[in-house]
Amino acid sequence: MEYFKKEVEVAGKKFIIESGKMAKQANGSCLVRSGDTTVLVNAVGSREPKPGIDFMPLTVDYRERTFAAGRIPGGFFKREAKPRDSEILVSRLIDRSIRPLFPEHWRNDTQIASIVLSHDGENDADIAAILGASVALTISDLPFYHPIASVRIGRVNGQFVINPTRTEQKESDLDLVVSGTEDALTMVEAGALELSEPEMLDALNLARETIKSICAFQKELPRKEKMQVEEPQTNPSLKSDIEAEAIAKAEEGVTIKEKSERDMFWAAFKKDITARMLEKYPEETAAAADMILEDIFYRKARELVLNKKVRSDGRGVEDIRPITCETDILPRVHGSSLFTRGQTQALATVTLGTPGDMQIMDELAGEYKERFMLHYNFPGFATGEPKGERSTSRREIGHGALAKRALRPILPSEEEFGYTIRIVSDILESNGSSSMASVCGGSLALFNAGVPVKSSCAGVAMGLMKEGDNYVVLTDIMGMEDHLGDMDFKVAGTRKGITALQMDIKVTGLTTEILAQALDQAKRGRMFILDKMDAAVSAPNPDISSFAPQMVSLMIPVKKIGELIGPGGKNIKKIQEDTNVKIDIEDTGKVAISGTDAEGVQRAKEMVEAITAEVEVGKIYKGRIVKIMAFGAFAEVLPGKEGLIHISQLSDGHTKKVEDVVKEGDEVTVKVVEIDKQGRVNLSMKAARQ
């Protein structure tokens, strides 16, 4: 592997690419540095195709070594184990960016392995990792011919920022990641605070122009001779005989509206004709016949849309499948909904928890707590498959992250609503765009749970069929249109604007005009779905579920935290035991009190306030006599806080003896008349009566 070191500047920030020093046995390898963030990316492929498969076996593994940030991993074993969700999401970004650019018939095992070796906390490793994947593939002998680049676009104070730092991202209302070649986009992922369609289009165009310059320099890099890809040869006679029967059957099959009926019809025909053709052509394989048949079905399904503007289920290009919205369908959960769109159905539930239920996130940039979780599950029965549930798949993690990104902007702040929020979306049936169904179902469930969200949020999946200059943008695509189409474009948002966007593209020539049409069409579709949702539930419930924890929060002085906790936790334990509540205390002085009994929660709050309150001059208190002296009596006005009632302040007249007026244990009403320079509190029963 020839050594080289190159620099490319992007919006005033440098990427340094170095190759030929490390991992020299990989097909291609490089180091990419941005600031002090450094990623090692390796591309490896097998020499022979993997037998018996009809897909590209690509694996992408992005891993972060905690030493990169000068940290030791948490947990008992003190080593990096399975990838965190954040690592899986970056792996998916890389995969989606490069997968469309391999030759159609490439069947060799291929892996991209990215390792973060240094992280400065400001410059993102994901953008560097995508660039590194492109460089490693470009200089390798693997058949990757079109270099790509990736760019992050933020927007701070209304101005777009290219590859913003972590600090800038905190002020940004947009997080857009775009990958592409010099000529075409291949992947888009975005979260936004209700950006308009024209604003999002401007950001996409800026990303497209930035990507071009980064791709151009990669063409000058030294590279190995590329491996050849053998395309399967088709027997012309076999193809002719199959087409004679299959074209008419495919035309009939693609117009069957029901997914299961359509699948059974085509599967039965394929089985019958394959058996007959293999008798006639015994030297051929079932795989060869299947490839011809699938190509015929692919062409006929696309012709129906491109030439007749009619879809397999009879809808027009902008028609959305029938929608039903139901809420409050589960008796004990805090919030629930069932969102059904055509043959896609999501059961969404909301669980409200205390601050102690927040998820502790141990990330490369540091540890933090996450108060909003969204978990997406896709069981086999959703598509009629007997598939056992094992660990969470990368697809489930990715779809859950997209739905979470869409719903986060509508949530109330922690100050407004102190609960930890968890949404679970269980897909019960699927025929396209279950992630967008999760957005809709999650929004409805939040309303049902009484979470004071800012508005409802919906999502819709867009598709594209394109042949030359002829193209059709489809609204609310079903599974077959996703599989046979050229684009999967998911857009989620509110009536004000876009909150999340995800796009995967299989073709070149995606123009600004097509993107603008897709965004505009998606907006109309989103408004239609929001109308349906708002007709079912127009506002959040005024009260949370009686099964949810009741919670109040208050702020105490930081210096009072130790006093509230008490020696060995004595004070806090006693309050929790006496009132049957849970108390969470933060370093900032925020105290959250939660429990199933509202009366107990209120009583605990009063006890916390009493322990942490300061005695105030001029305020009247109910006190208890704790000590009698010749010159007066000491009364406890707040837990652990005493003051002196001088004998002259016990009554209006002359008092000869303190015991003539009060005894130890008596409850008295007193007024704070003075707190002297030594902090001693002087009380008066006489002043309290005036």
C-alpha cells in the first residue's frame, strides 16, 4: 500500500488523510484527522463471491475506544463490549452512504471497520469516518469507483454552518448529515426544530455543493487495480420462454391490492414456471429462473407507476392509505395509542418515570442523563414470519432513533414537565414505513398520557420511480414500492415545519426540482395525516394517569443538600419511609419527590421545605418549646432550628417565672423579631399576638 498524506479544506476546517502506515494488510486503510479527532478506517473484502446469496454482504462496524477521550470504560469488566446505540447509528450512516455505489452483482463479503483513536470533544468522528470509508474503498482493489463525502450542516442564529463543532451544535436548530458523490446524493439524515421545506432544501443544496469539492480530491489518490465483478450470464432461450408466460402474469400480479394475496399469487406462479423450465433446461438453476422472474416483476411494477400513474393497490400517486387513530386502549399504562395506516400498524405506549429513571449514557464525549427514550420493536409476526425475538437489531435501533428525533422537539422542557418519558412502539403489522407510524402513534400516546407537548407530530414516507427524465414521486409508499423504487424519503414534522428527515437514494440524477417536489408533496401528506390525528385527539389530556407517579419538584440552596440528606442519609430515609415516596436530589439543588399517593407527596414536600427553609425575620411560626431556662425558653420553629423567647416576650404582662407561661413540649405561636450577627434567633410570643 503506497504511503501518502493529503489535506483537504472544508469551510476553513482541515481534514488530514494519511495512508500506508497502519493496517497494511487490509485492502484499503487510512487515518482521517479533523482537529484532534482521529479515525482509522479499514476496507476489507473476500476474494471469492459468497455462494447462494442474492444481496451484497456488506458489514460496517464503527467503534469508539474510550482511551480516545482519555477515559476508562464504565462497568465491571472495564473494556469496550457490544457497540452502544450511538456507534450502531454511525455504522448505519456509513452503510447507507456507500452501499448504493457498489456494482449490482457484487457478492463478495465486504467489511468497513472504523475505530476512533482520538477524540477532542469538539470535532465529530462520524463525518471523518464516512470520508475515511470512501478513501479506504477508493484506494483499495475493491470495486468502488465513485468516491463519496459527507458533510454536517447546522444553523446558528439563522445562518448555516458547515461541519459545526459540538459547541456550535448546542445552539443549532438543525442537525443535517448528507453523503453523496460529485453527481448525486446517496444518504440524508436530519433532525430539526420545525424548519420549513424551503429552508431544508437550501441546507441540502449547500451540502451538495460542499460534497463536490471533497470528492474531487479523492480522484487524485493512488489506488490499486480494481477487482473484476462477474455478471451472471442469462440463457437467452430460458429468458425468452419465461417472458412468454411471465409478462402477462406479472401485469396481473402487480395490480392485486392485498399484499398477502399478491405475494401468494406471484410465489405460486414462480414455483410452477420454475419447475417446468428446469425440466426443459436441466443445466440451469432455480436461481437463474428467479432472477429473470424478479426482473420482469420489477419492470412491470415500475411501468404501472411511470406510464399509468397508478399504483399496485389502486391509489393515485399522492393518495394515503386509510388511517385509524385510537387512544387509551390499554387499561394500566400511562398512555397508549394504536395507529393504523393501511397494512401498517403501531402500538405506542408512554411510561412516565421519575428523574431517577433517566438513562445514564456513557458516551465518548462524556456521561450524561437522557430523560426521553423511544424504543422500537419489529417482531416477525408483523410480516407473517415465524421469527424469534433475540437481541435488538440495527434496523430497530435506527428506526427508533428516527422516531425519537422526530418527537423530541415537541416535548416540554424538563422545567415544565419533570418526568422521565419512555415511548415503546411495537409494530404489530407492517407494509411500509413503520418508523413513520411510530412517530404518529407516539404523538397520540403522548397526548393520551397527559404530557403537555407543543403540538401533534406526524410522518410520511415518500418514494420515487425514475427512468431517464420520466419520474413519479409517490406519497405513503408501501413495502413493495420501497423495494422496487429508487428512493426512500421519510419526512416527519408538525404543522409548523420539519422535525426529522431521512433519505436513502439508489439512483443518480436526483435534481433540486425532484427534491423540492418530494418535500412539498410530503408536506401535503403530513397535513392530511395530522388532520386525521387531530380529529381523534385534539389536545393532551389535562391530567396524567392515576397509575403514573405523582411528582412535585422544588429548588433548595445547594448548601442545604447535606442537611436534607442528614448523617448517613438519616433525614432523607425518614421522610421516604414516613410518606412512602421516592426523593431524587440533583447537585444543582433540584429535589424531585414522587409517589403514587398525592397526599404523601405533598406531605414529603412540606417536610423537605421545613428542613431546608431558612428562618426569616418578621415571619410567624408554629414552634415547640424544647428547653426552659431562667431567662426564657427555647423553641424549635423549623426542624433543627431554634430561637430564644426571652422571658419578657412570653406574655403581655410581667412574667415572674418562665414555667408560669410555658412548659417543655408546649406548642406556641411565635414571631421572629431578630437574627443577630452571630446568627442567633430571637422570638416573641407577645409580638405574634399583635
